[in-house]
Amino acid sequence: MTKARAHDLERQIDRLRKTLRIAVIHGGDKTQQDSVIHPAVNSRAWKSYETVAHDIAEALCRLGFRQVCVLPENMRLGDEMKRRDIHLAWLNSGGVQGYNPVAHGPSMLEMMGIPYVGHDPLTASTLDNKHIFKQALLALELPTSPFITWNGDYGRFDAAREVRFGHAFGDYAGPFVVKPVSGRASLNVHVVDRIGDLADVLQEIWQKTQNLALIERYLPGREYAIAVAGRIVSQGRTLVRGADPFVFSPVERLLKPEERIFTSMDRSPISADRFRVLDMGEAPSLVNLAHRVFTDAHLRTLVRVDIRADEQGRLFILEANPKPDLKAPSESVTSLVCAGLDDHGMDYDDLILSLLAERVDVLVNHPLMAVRHLRELATAA
């Protein structure tokens, strides 16, 4: 981004601070009255993310945006956004219920014509469904651990009769990682040492999710995470545009002696003793993988790429989280995405401004994707 274009974008955002009505959306609760017509299965472990939605909203207010509200994703969302005359939404929801729930919010917004910060429906589903994403990784020739999926509708799993199992794993006998294809925070993820124990674990996951389960080869090496977003970055509230996607916050997740996989953040919040921030110079392979995921998969906003090494130190992509935790850091806990911001001359509010500015730039200035009402607000004298 040239200095002149960066200055133009900053002026546009400055205008939007006064007039833009933003709704930060979190997951609605299907047990609440008028949230859904009929409660249904949760194929993805549900969480409201409401606390983090308020963190985002408060950051937007500190950045000078005067009209920010927090709303639940539910069947009343359209009416509520119409009543408030919302201009732009920020998606911080994993969905309410059903299948592919992370796609429901952006799908509704697309239908209603409300622009938003977040992944489009297809991208959100692709990233959140681990088997689809891992198939995409293979097609892009990016490294991922061998895997298959299992559908509980087919009956009890029997490795000896499952041809795909032999094709994927050969004579490898374990251990394996078994997980829901759509999940969060390491919930319902199991390490299974013996092939003979897979069937019981697969059945347990099926009963909880009524959805596919993923079996993949266990990787015994170190585990890492690294964030990547668009090219527009706020540093000290000044916008700059890099030549490449912004790759940041490389960390090593520190496993306790008894841990074989990272414990769910629901059970153990992300405190300083659970990760080690890596210098960007010591993580070139992580940076390269994050860059390739973002560009080769044609992503447009933030993901956190989770990576694990095998016994020889070779790196394999586990997943790209489409809704990484954006919890505002405190003295005791943080999020992995925010862990390395200081090294880039940024704080939490800079990160929020970066994500918003990247989206505003497209919605206001892109010749084909510009949204009329946002352009008028951003360019009004």
C-alpha cells in the first residue's frame, strides 16, 4: 500500500468512526426462547463466545467507533439488525446448532446483504470441517498427517474390513488421534494407542455429535500455532500494507509431561506457562506454511494454523482454525493469536483495527466488491 493509499484508507475509517453501525455477533443459545423454532443436534461443541464478542466491541469503541452493539446469532438476528439499521457485522460465532454451523451466520448475512468481517460460508465450512480441509491440503501439496473419516451410520468400525484404513496407514499400528470432524478447543479429542480400541472411541464421538469422526496418525513431536491475516496491518494505530499476508505470533504449545495433546482451553485457560513465543527468525518453516495456507487457499481474513512435528521433526498441518480465540489479553490469560503481538509493535486494539481495515478496504475501494452504503459513508464529505 502506498503512503497515499494508506492515508486515504485512514481517512475513510476516520469518517466511518462517526457513522458506522457495527454489530458484533456471538453464538446464540438454542435453549433460549425464540432463538430457534425447534432445537436440533449440535454437531460442533457449542459455545456462545459472548465474552470475546464484548472484548471486540470494547476495542472498537476504544478505537473511536461510536455505534457498536453485541447481538446473538439466532432466528431473530435479521429483524434485530434491520431495527438497528446495522451497516457492518463482525462474526464471532461458531453457530447455534445443526451441521456446518460456522457457515450459518455468514450465509444469513450474505442473504440479507449485510457485509461482515469473517470468512464466507464455503470457506468457513471448509476450514471447520477437518476432513474437507485436510483433503484440500493434500490437493495443494501441503503436509498433513495421514487420515480417514468414519461415519457412524455405517455401523461399528472394523479396521480389518475397512480398505481405506489400510490405504491410509499401511502397517502403522498406532497410536492414533480420533476427533470430531467439526469441533473446537480440543474437546472430544482422544489419543488411541491400539487399533482394537478405535471402535469404542469412534462410537462415543458419533453419539455426542451425530457427525463424522476423523482418525489420523498421532504425531509425537512438538506442537506449534501461528496466525496469519491480510496484508493491511495497524501498528501503533498507523496502517501499513505489506507485500504478503501478515504472519504473526508463532508459538510453541508447551505440553505437560502427562499431556499427549493440548488440553482444551475450556479446562485450562491459555496462561503464560502453556506456550512459548518464538522469534520470527527461528520459525521460517512455520511462517512458510502459514503463508501458503493463506494464499493457496485464497483466504481473506484471520486464521490460526496449528502444526505438529513427527518424531523426525518434520512439520504437518493439523488444521487452520477459522475462528481463533480473540480474547483480549490480561495479566493472567491471553489467546495464542495475541501472544506475539508485542514483537510486531502491536497491541490488541491494533489487531482489531487491522482486521477491520482489511475488510473496509475491500468493501469500499475494490472496484467489483465495493458495497454502496459503506462507500457512501466512508467517502462522504
